[in-house]
Amino acid sequence: MHVLVIAATAGELDWVGGADALVVGIGPVEAAVHTAAHLAEHRPDAILHLGIAGARRASGLEIGDIVVGTRSVYSDLAAAVPTVRTIEPDVELLARVELLLPDAHRLPIATSAYVGGGDCDVEAMEGFGVLRAAAEAGVPALELRAISNMVEEEDRANWDFPAGLRAVAEAGRVVLAGL
């Protein structure tokens, strides 16, 4: 299976090696634009979107925990007319990844352009953009995150990006090898 691995930053993809990878930039708009542009010219069998994320303290999640996204929620969007605000991962891809990562948490993941803007226990900045672009292109996609910080922690010196990056790399290797 030809899997495209997508992340916001090159640091989240350092472990990928020879796999097809794409850095889409930070934030939901950059993620959607770069994913759509790539998919207009390349057609992978599936997309594994991964990276680090924040969690709410009340969630019980800890630094380094892995979360498989069961839904992506675009928290920044509040329109007076009906809009697409949530998107589900591909059902078959989700089932395969859940088998590969049996200890991972299965939760919705909020997409927000700012820290603390999500309305889920887990939030990141690109998931909805990537999954929405993939859905429009008809490419199965899934979001996988490693917790690197607590959303409420304002002192970013206390965030643990290295632990999150190690955890997402380990989980990513397992998923890529199993797909």
C-alpha cells in the first residue's frame, strides 16, 4: 500500500526515511491547501496524518500518549449557514490502525488555529484540513497524534515536544510497517 505520511513540520517526519512524506505547514488553512495541491498531482492509496497535540488535563491523557482520531472537528468554524465542521476518518483505515495500536486512545481530535481553541479533549492545528482535502480527493485518511503538552499550561517551557515527537515516531513506524 502506498501511504503518504503528512505532518505540519519536518521535525514530525524525521523518522520517516524512504516513505512518501509531505510537510504541509502549521494551521488548518496551510494543511488543507498543501494537501489538496499535492493530491491534485499524486494519488496515494492512503494518508497517515500525524504529529504532536495538546490535551486537556481533565482528559486523563499524559505526555507521550497516542491518540487515533475517531473524528476531526473544526473548532474555529461557526457559521450561520450549514457547513462541514466534522469529518470521519476512513473506516477501514481506522480499523487497521486500531489493530496495529491496541493501546492507543481513540478520541475525536479538534482542529483549531490557536492553542486552547479546540472543543475536544485533544487538539491540534491541521487534522481537519488534511482529512477534508483527502475526502474531497477520495483518498482514505486518518489522524494520529502524540500528546506533547497540556492545553491549559501557558508556560510553553513545560511542554515536552521531544517526548511527543518520540512517541509519534514510534507509533508511526508501527503503522507504516503494518499497512
